[in-house]
Amino acid sequence: MSHEALSPTKQLAHAKSLLMGDSPRKYAMICLLGALAGLAAVAFHEVTMKIEAWTVNASLAMTRLHFAMASFGWVVGGTLFASILIRFVAPEAAGGGILPTKLTFWQDFGFMKARVVITKFIASAVTLGTGTSLGPEGPAVQIGAGVMSAGAQLMQVPKQGRRAFCAGGAAAGLAAAFNAPLAAVTFVLEEIIGDLNSRYLGTVVLAAVMGALVAHAILGAQPAFKAAPLTSPTWIGFLLCIPVAAISAWAGTTFQRGALWLRGRSRKWIKVPVWLAPVVGAALCWLFACSTFLATGHSGVFGIGYQDVTLAISGGLPWTTALVLFVGKLLATIAAVGTAGCGGIFAPSFFIGAMAGKVLASLSAMMVPLSPSDETMLVMVGMCACLGAVIRTPIACILMIFEVTHQFIIVPALLIATMVSLAVAKALQSEGMYEEMMEQDGVDPNRLLPPRHFKQWREMPVSAIATYRPTVITDLSPEALKAVFAASKKQRFPVVMDGAVKGILLRHDAELAQQAGKPPELRAAAWISPKNAVGDCQEKFLETDADMLCVGDEASGQLIGVVTLHDILRGQDALVEET
């Protein structure tokens, strides 16, 4: 039947089936929406840079007194405007952007309203452009996710199918924001979806590629942080990666603790409404940023601060200046994130880690011989370790630093940094920033997100959980049963006679039979091979009323062991403890 001959209802159903299946139309739509999500992220970046050029950067030519006054007006006024816009138009646009996207993905099937996207775009561009110490990646993720979610709604994709578009949009937005498609794909799979083998992988990869292509077409293929190509680092440089990563990870956990502490306290303020808390944070942010500028002449604590990170990477920043910038950025970002400022945490984490790495590299160079490549590598190690300690997505962190610097030679150092960072972060703070924020908001991550290892559990062999020394009954006489029951508290027993299993005896059935003076009845034995998966075992339990499976060869009746529901529960508990 031709498409024109279908009724309108059947045409709609046909269109939905094409969009939800593995059809060319579905992939064409993902490409189109991924490109739009990337375009929105690039537009957000350009608008933010324009606002920054018109506000904070334009004020740098003023006298110090006039700059202090003007920058206060920009930072506080911009955040006040953003807070009012969010409060009265779309409260869901508050905060960083990644956590709301994650909650939308799991709680609302990835559905995001168009007004949330527009509000996030305007509020975040104004907040970052006027100098609040936050990053563009969180808003870019939420904007990209919202664009693809709204596009899926326009294309009448059923609600159950919108999660893929939400995840794809998040990847496209992040890929365009940092020119880092590999890191974007990995981060979305690690953090938002929570499964590197997710069935949404194809959509996420395709959307990220389209977002990166749009960014390349408009902004060029240059990395976010430019540096001259590095020569081979020395073994001393690689050894120093360990202490640099440890201290940078400590800085990341300090930032996380401080931000979470202030976040909890700001919600209990009596005289300041919750929606105005970001304005108080902006005032504190201005205080630290302005003090740092007056002390060093560098404005990197205001806004995103990429220019000072690039200076640290290229070696053009004195370590004393880097130390002051490190302290100022740490305090300013704690104030901004702790009061729910409208921006992300990636860029500030990069900045804090870069300054920590620069200070340690310069001090180390006074005591041991380090090449310029060694010092640059240690700055990048600090960036990776600090970000990794905060967001706890190691693979994404490695790929992101590699992609934003285009320095393949530092990958071994980044691997070292990631391992050290995770060890230090877990010792100081049990959970990452986003998990802690969810718990602070009263959302249990374990109840919201599906178990990451459920598939792994179902695919485990039965032999891993079976009991191999079960209590076996070989004599059904009353005296023998009484002796067995006295020695064991178990409720089910395999009955083995003449070397073969005859059935399963339940204690309750045996006791009733004894009271009636009758021989006990046996339940039919259900069998499973030790090589079968636990998932098969669970399905077989639904087919038997004995609540026990015999592990072994059903044809010969030879028993190896048994599996009970208690074994299932013990195996699950062991998997939880391991996780």
C-alpha cells in the first residue's frame, strides 16, 4: 500500500515507526538536530564572548577605582538579571546545566521545554559574559539537550523515545563547546547515561560528530587551549606527575567541599530568597576576582578565564601570579557554584588545576632540571586531575584534556594523573559533585538511576553463586528426617537415592506428612547447568514451586550443587559491595 493511501492516523504511526527504528529518516533527523544543537552551543559561546568584550574587557582600560566600580555593576547586575529571568520564566534553568539534564533524562524521558532552553541561553550568556566565575559547558549541555528534545517533540517522536535525543543533544552541545567530540561522547555515556555500552551509543556519537563539525565550520579546528607542540617529556617530568596530580585533586575536592557546604547553607538563609542567592554569590565572586585583578593585573578569575589558562600552558605566567590566581579562582568559584550560579564547573576546574600545576612545576624546576615541555605537561596534568576529582569520569577527562590541547604526547601523563586523582578524591570525598548535589537535593541516585551492573549480574554464570555442599536427604524414614531437621535449619532439601536426584523435599511438607502418618511428597526437581547465566536461573525460579534449582546434569540426575533464592540475594549483595 502506498503512503498516500494510508489514513492520517496510520500515516502518523508510520512516521513514528520510521523515526524510532533504524531507518535512514531517523539518522537524518539525528544529524539535523545534532547540527542544530551544535549551532546553538556555538551561538551561546559567541554571544557570551561578545557580552564579555562589551562589559568586563571594556572596563579593563579604566582606572583601577573605576574598574572596581564598573566590574561590580557588571557581575552583580548580570547575575541579578539572570536570577529574575529564571525565577519568573523557567526555574528549571537554574544551576549548572548538567545535573538538570541528567535528571530530565531519567525522570522525564528526556523531555525539556523550549522556554527552558531559551532561558538557559540568555541567563547563562549574561552571567558568564558579565564576569561570574563559572564555565560554558554546563549550559551548552542543557541547551544542546533541549534543542534535540524539542526537535524530537516537533517530529512527534513518542515520549518513550526521547531519551536518545536528549543524550545526543547533550553530547552535541559539549562537543561544540570544547571542540572535543570524543570527550563529549564519553562524558555523556559515563555521567548522564551511566553506561559506556548504552543502546543510545549510536545516537550520541552521531549527534556529537555533527555538533563538532558545526563548531569546526564556524570557529575552526583550533584547540580550546593553544600551545606549541611538545617534545618528549623527561622521566623526571613523569615522576612529578604523581605529586602534581595529588595536590590538584586535593584542590578539586576542596572546591567541591566548599561549594557543597555553601550550597547547603545558602538554602537556609532567612533574609535572602533562594532565587536571589546567586546575587549574593556574585557579590562574593566579584570581591575575590577584583582583589586578584588588583594584585596581579590578570582578569582570569572573572568569567571563563581561558586566556590565563593558555598563558599557564605556554609558560608565560609567573608562579607567584599563578598562586594568587589559584586562590582567587578557588574562592570565587566556590561562591558562584555554592549559590547556584547559572554556569558550569568544567572551566573553573581547568583553571584551578592549571594554576596548581603551574605553581608546582615552577617550584620543581628550581630544584630539579625540567624542560619547557615538562612544565607544560604538568600544567595539563593539574587540569586533568582537578577536573577528574570533581566529576569522577576518568576516561572523559583524559580525552577532554587531549582534545582541548591537541597534545597526544601527554596521554601517558594523563593516565597517571587520572589514577592518582581518583585515589585521592575517593579518600577525601566519597562521591563526585553531581551525586553529592543530588543527595543534597533529596534525590537518591540509587533510586533515580538504574543499576549500572544489572546486565553484568544477569550474565554471570550460575556456578559463581551456587551452593556446592547442600544438605542432602538420602533416607525418607521419620527417624532420618527428624535427625536431618534437628541438625539443619534449612527449609528445602534435595533428595538423592541410588546416586540420582528424585525430587525436592520441603520441611513444611514433611512435617505435615508426619502428622498425618503418611510418607512425604516430593516436589519435582528443576535443573540448570552451571554454565548457564544467572538470568536464566531467575527465569527458571518462576517455573518451579520448590524455590530450589539443582545444578548439574539433568539427564543422569547427577547433582553438583543447588541454587536457592538466598544464593541470589547473597550474590546481589556481593556485587553491590564490590561496586
